[in-house]
Amino acid sequence: MLRHNLLLIYRNFKRFKSTFFINLIGLSTGLACALLIFLWVRDELAVDRFHEKNSRIFQVMKNYTDSQGINTGENTPGLLARALAEEMPEVENAVSVFPPADYTFKGVLSLEDVHVKARSKFADKDFFQIFSYPLLQGDKEQVLSDPSSVVISEDLAMNLFDTSDDAIGKRVVWNGERHSGDFLIAGIFETPPSNATIQFDIVFSYDLVFDLFNGFEGWGNNGPSTYLILKENTDVAGFDDKIVNFVKSKDPEAPTTLFIRPYADRYLYSDYENGVLVGGRIEYVRLFSIIAVFILMIACVNFMNLSTAKASRRLKEIGVKKAIGADRKTLFTQYLEESMLLALVSLMVATFLVTLFLPQFNNLTGKQLSLHFDSRLIFSMVGITLFTGFFAGSYPALYLSGFSPVSILKGGGIFSKSSIGELWARKGLVVFQFTVSILLIVSVWVVYQQMKFIQSKHLGFDRESVITFTAEGKLAEETETFLSEIKKIPGIINAAYMDGDLISMHNGTTGVWWEGKNPDHIVDFGMLRTGYDLVETLGIELKEGRSFSRDFMAESSKVIFNDAAIESMGLTEPVGKTVTVWGEEKQIIGVVKNFHFESFYENVNPFFFMFSNRAHHMLVKVNAGTAKETLAQLGEFYQTYNQGLPFDYRLLDEDYQALYIAEQRVSVLSRYFAGLAIIISCLGLFGLAAFTAERKIKEIGIRKILGSSEWKIVKLLSSDFAKMVLLAIVIALPLSFYMTKNWLDNFAYKIDLEWWYFIGAGVLTLVIALLTVSFQSVKAALTNPVESLRSE
């Protein structure tokens, strides 16, 4: 029987080629989208979950209250990990890692004449016992116990020695952002996998931190991230309550409270508002999962509509089969097998499409996805396909197998009975398709406009034509000499340095006091140490006073605040007044207008500049018209000045754009998925138009004989479809307004939702739908009525 059904299915596919190919295109495209999204979602959910002790690894987080409300952060006191390990019996192990989060200190590791760029971290001695970065060589209990030793990645060892076998015991030279020196290689670890959020090439002993950075030996400052392993069967909620005031027990004046979260959750669940978790990247995972389901459903609706559209062509087949004894179950099975087989063929085509477009998809998402046919992937692919085939084919199978053989063979056809319910079901499915399509179009347009707004809005400083690079080697020791020399290069407008990163890595503190300050009024300041000319290089506008200048002495005792800071402190005529920063008196010499040193998700917060002689990042403003020649000369001078070190620079604008990389990728991917959704929806509309034209073919013939024009027939056939799309617009627009408004509410600075975003999406959809329908309508209107009525 199966062989017989397969033969019939083959003949039907061959007989109705156009319907077969339209169904195949719709289902294979929908499955390809679903498979790509499945691969992306699976990779997102796997980030940081490869650690052997994953279920017991937690990160300690802090909450602190200031004038803006409750803020949540990852940076914690430098002594916290060791104190928790000693004083909390629930803690099996704990480590501090600096710098926190995803930031690393950059530098160059050298072996004689070989120089390799690398990213570094400082970590406690038990780092490799908590995290599963396997050591290829070295003892994981000892490799970080000696401050004069380092552990390097396998890739770094290969770049230095061309092998990872003979690196142990070799001495290398490190020139980095924060420190330099000779170190002994004590171990080699496997390079972190791509699904690890913490990426690094070299790890130094955390003991160095106390010598290199001031304040880490106290409880008042925050810098590192703290990670711990809880013992088996620990009451996590109880431990969370136990450590809430742990920092305050060490420093009663500390505004910090603590809580823990699973380490593997930090990637997907990272957004907090007023101390409460509100989401993170998990929102995009959910969004694309929903999009995948919707696109598959749209493709399945196409199959339903096209299957019912060709039903009239199979009436005699159904009538004869029923007349000679075929029951409804047999026919249902045959038609369901037909949809299942088509789904499997679509899966093969979809797999080919995924293989073909996966490299481009990886470029869009920044992933390294691949089609490795493991049991989980195969099971998921087959499961999705079988569900698609059953969902798409069940309604047509029930519909086709339910016809009365008497009515069919008498010539009454399928329309001898009332089919109003079935007709409205099909119309409802089309309304659903276009509702989803309009939602996607509006969302894509709003995301695009918000990204355009972010990219074009003036930040309060000039990021265009500004390059940055790390101060290392001789440059870090003789920064002023380097600056004075490069300013002589034609095309360089100005240059400066800073001890940190303006956009992605700057310090923060609540340790600022001023005359008249209310002890209960806590202000969290952003802070950046910088040298001369930074304000001028970036074009930050001075509201009053001056910037740091070589014409004045003792600039290290001076400070420059932004408008938001002065407002938070309630100061009038601030220039010349004295404040205390970490117990040291500083004179306010200038006030700059507010500028965005954080993303547009945040309001402009209080911020100040302090003077520093240490240079870790260089900033060079170049003439845009001569940038190529200027950078070539700068590179030549750099390599002469810093012999053996490569000149690697990046644009400051790239650092800024990186703040919104997730949103930009969502924007681009949404455009593709919205386009595919509207295309697949139009295939469904094409099917329904074919069904309607076929159902009304005799009516059209009679109307033409009675004198009706082609235009009136086109209007007759198109009006119902226009009504369906208009209904979809009415449903979709309020939903799209609600969705986009909620997304925009995450931004402190955002676009206004203009009415034409929504009306434009509706009009665009209506035009596309009518163009799709018009093909079938015009074809039906031009049909010779003699052909239409021949059977009569």
C-alpha cells in the first residue's frame, strides 16, 4: 500500500508541477530559516555551559544605591573572593579575576625577536580548578601561585615557539597596558572555545594586582569579578541571604549589598533595573525562536491553501476511490503521506540552503556555526520536519478525504454544500500570515530608525577620524616625546592619551566628597584618568574653566567634572572649588558639557576627569581627507619608535558601534526574515487567488458573456483579498505599536514612534499583496469564456 501511495504521490507531483514547486519553495525556505535560527539559538544557550562544575559555579554581584536608584554591577571588592572562601563554609572555592566582565588588558608578549599581541587577565591561584580551561602542561594547583610566572594559551605558545611542547620554563617579556616585566611560563591551557564569554591569551597571578593597583587591599573600592563554587546540596537562596551585608560587615560605610547568580546566566540574563533582573540577550533568543515558529507556520499555511486550491482537480480521483471502497482513513493517510514526503524533500532542499548560506549567516551573527550532524541535530531536524509535514498536511487531508462521492460523481463538486466555514478558515489563515508579516516589517523599520538615530546623534564628543591604539613598549615610557613627534606628521590634528577606555572601560567611584554634601546622598561617578589635550582631541565642549594644560603645574591635583556631576552635587560656580576624591583634595578647574560615555540605554551620569602621567591608550585625531597617507606615516614612525612591535590600531567609532553590536545584528537578521515572511505569505496569497479563480471560473465566463469588462472581473477577484490584508493591517498595527514601544523603552535616548512607520508598513504590504493577486486575477479575466464553459 505504501508503494502504491508513493507512486500516486509522484504522479500528483508530476501532474501539478507549479503547485508542487510553490509548496516546495515555501516549505524549504521556512525550514531553512527555522534550521538557521535553531543553530543560532542552540549556540546562544550553550555559551559558558561547558564548564565541568557549571551547576555549582556562581558569580557574586553587587547592588548599590545612589541618587539614580539601585545599580547592579559585576565589579566587587578585591578581597572578597578570599574572604568568602575563608569565612563561608558553603563556599568550596572562590577566585577573583581582573579586569572584570569581558574586558582584558592588552599587551605584547615577546621572545627575542618574536612579538605577539595578547589579551591578559589577573586571576587567583585556583582559577583553573573552578573553570574548565584544561591545562595541557603545568599543575593547575600551582601555576598561578608565583607572581613571577604566567600561564599562556596553546595558540599563543604556537605563535611564540611554533610548538606547545617546549614552552614550560621559558622566559618571556610582557609589555602591556598595566605592567611590564620578565615572566616564567608555568603552564599552557587550551585556547578558550568560541562559546566562552571570557576570552584571554595569558593569565597572571592575582597577587600582582595589589602591587599594581591602589585600593585593592581595602573594602571601599571595587574592581575584580568574584566567582565561586558552592558545595554540593548548598541552599542557594539561603546563601544569597547570608552574604547580602557581607561587605558592610567589613566596611560599615560601604553602600554595597551582594547577591549571587549562576555564572552561565551572565551571558543571557544581564540586564537589571533598580536591582531587579529584567532580561538581556535571552529576549533576542525568544524573539528569533518566535520568528522561526511564525515563518514555519506561514509556510504551512501556504501548503494548506495550495492543497485546497487544487482540490477541484482531484475530485474524480477522490470520488472513484470512495465509490470502489476506499474509506476516509485510507484517503487521509494517503494525503498526509503526501505532505510528509513533501516536507522531507523540503528538508533536503533546506539542508542544502543552510549549507550554502551558513558562511554568510555566520558573518551576520558573528558566530562560528556549522552543520555537524550529531544525534541532537538530526533528531531536531527530523522532529521539526515531521511536525511541519503533519501540521501542514492534516487539514488538507481531512478536507480532501471528507468529500461525498455521490455529490462528486453527480457533478455537484465540492461546492454543492455550504463551504462558508472552510472559506473563512482559509481567509483567517491568510490574515494571520499578513499580520505576522506586518509586525515584522514595522519592527524592522523601527529598529533600523533607532540604530540610525544612535549612529547619527552627536555624543558630545567627536568620534570621527579618531584612531586608538595601546601604549606599550618604549611608547608607554616616553609618551610625551612620542606625542610631540607624531604631531609633526602632516594630517595629524591632535593627539592625547588616557589611562583606561572612554567608552567600554572606565572606572567608577562613590568616594567623592564636597562642601555641603549630605552624608546620605550617594553619587556614583564615572571616572577616567587622562593626560593633556584629551578634551581638545575629542572636541568635548568646555562649559566653563579650562582643561589640563602643560602651562600649569601640579595638574595631578586638579579635576574636571561634567554638567551631570555638578548638578548632582548641587554646586554653583564650581570652578576653583575643592572636592575630596578618595581622601585627596582636588581643585575643580573646568566643567564640560555632558557627553555620552555609556550606551544610549543609560542616561548621561556624573563623570569626571583626573590627570595622570600613565598612558595606556593613545588617541590620534587625523584629517579625514588625508587619512590613508597620514596613517601610513604614523605606522612607519611607530615601528621605528617601538621597534619590533606591530602598529595595530582601531577606529574609536568602531568601539562605539560595538556597544550596539547585538542590536545591529538583530536589525540585519530581522530584515532578511521579514522579507522572507512577506514572500512566503505572498505565495500563500497566490494559492488562495488560484483557488478562488478556479472556483469562480464558470461565474467569470458567464459574466464575460453578459458583457462584464476585464477590469470589473479583476476588481471582483481582488476585493476579497484586499479586505483580508486590510483586516491584517487593523490587527497588526496596534500590536506592532505595543511591541516596538516596549523595545524602545529600554533606551534612555530614542526616536519617536511616527504614525507613518505603521501606515507605511500597511500600505507596502497591501501593494505587494495586490500585485501578487493581480497575476491570477488578470489571468482569470483574460480567459476565453468558451474555455470556461466548455464542460457545460
